[in-house]
Amino acid sequence: MSKLLERNIVELLKNRDDKGMAMLYDHYGDTLFGVALKITKDEDLAKDVLQLSLMKIWKKIDTYDNSKSKLFTWMFRITRNTAIDKIRSANLKSDQEIQIEVSDVYNLGVESVNPDHIDIRKHLNSLDAKYKIVMEALFFEGLTQQEASEALDIPLGTIKSRLKIGLRELRRIFDPATL
């Protein structure tokens, strides 16, 4: 690309002339898309990166200094950094999705209940063993439902069901009116 054309594009962009963006896209769009695609390895993500990069170029054109770098080098860095940021953002987003192994979603929150105050230990003995073992793990050993599932080698859904049934049975003991 000639220096004259490069200067013309920069001048048009600095003057906020849409023709400058059209010229920039015509002359550099495919190459910048290629940079984004090489980093993201995903066409749709690369298209997003290209669009974001072009917007950044438009907004930051006043910071471009032709004595420090060529226009393409400057735009390449913006596109590369935008692609890396986009990937990091996508990875962070996926890391923030619910992870059963690290989630406390299954923590019943029984710390505030002191089982000894309501004689649960005594009444647990009246439950079937399969409910009793789950209730003991959750209430007395302080395990989360996920941890109890792993420790007792019982599927998580079964732990939840047995907890629900066990609590229902205890409710009948403590409040026979709920029958």
C-alpha cells in the first residue's frame, strides 16, 4: 500500500469521514479478519473482533503516530489485542458458569440449625437407614449434597430425593398436623 493512500485514509479517519472507514475496510478488512481468525479460530468470533477493532480504530485514530509505526502495524496490534481480549472474555465467561465441583449450590445451609437442640439425633433413628445416612452426612458431618454423593457413592439426584423424603418424615415427627 502506498504511503499516500495510507495518509489519505488516516486523514479521512481523523476528520471523521465515513469514506476513510470504507477505504480502510476495502484495503485492510480481509487482512485484519485473517488476523482475528488466526487467533480466535472461529469465524463468527473473528467477525465480532473485526467489527470491534474497526470501531476502536475509528475512536483511537487520533492516537496513531506515523513516526512510531505504519498504519497496518498499529491496526494489527489493535486487532490482535481485541482478539485476545475476546478469547479471555469467552474463557472467563465459561469459567463463571456453574461448575458442580466448585459450586456451593448444593450446600443446604444447615449451619444455622443446631440438630441437638431439636433432638434430631434421637429421631433420625426412627428413619429408614437409607434416609438416616444421608441426613447424618448433611447435618452432622457438614457435607454438601455433592460431597455426600461422592462420599457415600450415591448419585446426587438420589441424595436430594432421600434428603427431601427424610425431611418430610422428620416434619411428620415434629409436627403431626402436617400429615
